[in-house]
Amino acid sequence: MKRTIAALALLVFFPFIHAGALHAGDRPQWGERFSRNMVSDETGLPDVFKPGKRNSDSGEIDLPRASGVKWVAKLSGQSYGSAVVAGGKVFVGTNNDAPRDKRIQGDRGVLMCFDEETGKFLWQLIVPKLLSIKWADWQYIGLTSPPTVEGNRAYLVSNRNEVICLDLEGMADGNDGPFTDEGRHMVPKGQQPLAPGKQDADIVWLFDVIAETGAEPHNGSNGSVLLDDDLLYVCTHNGVEWTHMRVLHPEAPSVIALNKKTGKLVARDDFGIGGDITHGQWSSVSTGTAGDRRLGFFGAGNGHLYAFEMLDSNTAGGNPRRLKNVWKFHGHPLAQTQDHVPVDHQHDSTSYQVTGMPVFYENRVYVPFTQEPFHKMKEAWLVCLDATKAGDTTRGGIVWAYDEIGSTISTVAIRDGLLYAADFNGRLHCLNAETGKPYWVHEPGGPIWGSPLVADGKVYLGTGRSVLWILAAGKQLRVISKIRMRDGAFTTPVAAGGVLYVTTNKHLYAVGE
């Protein structure tokens, strides 16, 4: 548990066709485009499969003994980055417990890229640990940010809290620049740079969030980048220092917007969170049109949900703009009756935070407010908010609330009027998305780090107990399959091109004939 305490989890149209273009059935980011809903329109997905057995010598999965599996790719020792499928490639974050590049030994963050059709390893991004800030990059969690892909570019947050733009072809087609110092970026400070090869990543540009904004992460940097036109919206992961008692840089922003072409800072939030962060900030930005307003939504480490005005893409030149706050909601239950809720700065904090992404659905935002599950805090509640409000909506924005959910790091999935939400302790809840009425609760066992995926009339959910559950989507609880995997599943399953992708600690499975 100590090795993994901080791993948190964590569609676009192109008017051109080339090697990196979007394919039919791609899944180029984590969750649905904009809303971040954990659903898919893919059909023909499996009801059951056999994952095969691991070869004790090589660690590879014995495919002849598997059934219904297209291919299996070997990852490393721990993998918390959910898969992304785009441009004929599959991307997944892992660590360096089983190095593919023998020149690079020891703990690292790694993004691996595989061929979508065959599972062949193509290239990898290797990022040294962030050691200059204590507990900012927890040991062995690897690279946890699922990339966001458009055309021949992928955008992600590294374990060093850098926003990185990558060329989808890696170094196989040369160094595209303008960033050309990949060899030095691959190794810790003070070591001699390496010579990048064809199986190394090609960094196009890099934005160092710590150096440029002052934001210092706590435990990990894992947010999923939201791509909107020419802008990238990113959580800065600003958090408390290692004693958990204070925020070293209360002046730092929590959300920034970057130009996708250049990596230049375009805007920063005006939320005024300051020193009220109780632990870290790991949620990602979602967006939606509420009434006549295009809003972004961010769940912050002070237990608030913020809605802000999305920017126009015409952002060239000038000083960074402000992301204007439109409304906010204080997610601590005591805020419904108390005007002031003290911030509890300690390991076993009783304060609430947002870890899963807020999901926008039909003028509403659905988000769990939760205590910290990694310090054995148990309380949470799932809240449905009216996204058309303005100002402080703490006592007027709730449509419904559900308090039977436990502390959670997951994002909800909504399909056909039903909402599915998982909690860390090992329960999956099905509710009426309109009213919050519960239909059923399934107990697959915990811990649950990922989120449920709803696709093809089924609900897919992985657990740390090395089980993938497949349930029928609907008002009646019905288990279709309980599949024993070869190691724990701490990510969200992904569907693309008629194939189900399941990431476990040590393997990536492409499931489908």
C-alpha cells in the first residue's frame, strides 16, 4: 500500500487525413469529449474472456491459453494510467520496474505506445522522478496521466508536473522540435544525456508547471488534459507540503490554459483557493453548455466545485488572462448549515475534496465530494448540481444528493438515465440520474481505483483484487461475468474499435476476436 498510496486516478474531429489522423472508433482521451462521462457507443464488446496464464520466466501472457483476447502487451510493475486509443496506436502509463531500455534502470514514469492492431511496442516516454519536492512524485506510481490525442499530437502531464506535447510517431520519423533536448530529459539532473533512439518519444514542446506557476504537487501529478479548440485546460496539482500542514505556494493557480501549438500560458484561474487545499489536487477539468453559457468545471482540493467561463480560441499575445469564476459549490456537508467550515490540515483530515472528474450531463454536474480514502477516512456524498446557477450555489444548487457512497477517487458514468458510481472500499452503486433514487448496490470488493465504463449494454469495472466485473446495465442488478485477471486492475477499462482494453498492473489486454 505504501508503494501505491498516491496513485490517483486518474473526441475530436479532424479535417485532414494522415498517419496520426483519428480512426473510426478511436478513444483519444479519458472519458467522453468535454463532458468526461465514462461511457462509450462501441458495440460487440465481450461478455466473457479468459486472460491466459503468465509465463513464469518471461512474465509474458501465454496467448494460446487465453480465449477471446486479441493481444496482450507486457507493461511493468505498477500501472495507473488508463489506456487511450487513437491514430492506430494505444497509449498507457506505467513505471519502470521492468525496463525496456536497459540503459535506464530504477524508478521512472513511463508512457508506452503500442500498435493498435498487433500490440507491437513502438516507443516510450521516460521521465525521471521528481525528487526536489518531498512526496511530490510517490515511489513506483509511474506516469499516471492518460494522454489526450488530436491529429499527430498527444498531450499529457508527466510525473514531474510538466505538460508535454508529443509527436505520435516518436523518434521513428526524426526529431520534430522545437524541443530537441530529449536525451537530457530522459535522465535525472546531473547525469550525462542519452542518445534518443527510434523507440524513444519525440517531445514537441514542454511546459514546466512548477517553474512557470509555482504550483507544487503532493503525491502525484495525474490530471487528464482537456482539449478545447486551440486550448489545453490543465490542473496544476498544487497541494500541501510533506508535513500536510500548509500550502507552500498559496498564490499558485489551480487551473491553467495553454496554447496547444506552442505550450504558452494563456490563462489562469481566479478562484482564490490560496492555502485552503487540504491535501492535493488531482481532479481534471470537464466542460459543457449550461443554458447559454459554455462553462468549465473543476473539483478543487479545498472541497469546492468551480464553474468558470471557457475562453475563445483567439488568445494570441498579451499577459495571461483570467478564467472567470461563474459559480462555486462548497462540498463539505456542514456547509449546508454552517457559514464557516474550518479547513482541517492533517494526515487524517476530516475535510472534503474532489478527486474524480466532474461529469456534465443535461445541464447538471455530477461529482462525489470525499474524504481522503488513503488515510482510511470513510465519508463521502455524491451530489447532482444545477449547472445553470450563478454565484455561491452551496445552499441553492443541489438537485439531489446521495450519502450512501463511501470515500471515492472514481468518476461517475451516466447512460440512459442511469448513473453508476464506485467507491474505494468496493461498492458499485446504480442510481436514477434524474432523482438520485438508488436501484442497486453491488459489492465487487475493493480497493477500486478506476471508474466504471458503460458500453454495449454492460458495465465494466476492475478492482485491486485482480477481478474484472462485467454487469448488465440497467435497473436490475445482474452479473454477467467475474473474470479473474493475473494482477490488480487500478484503471478504467476503455472501448475503441470494437475492442475492450483492460490495463492491469503488469499487462495491457486488447480483448476481442
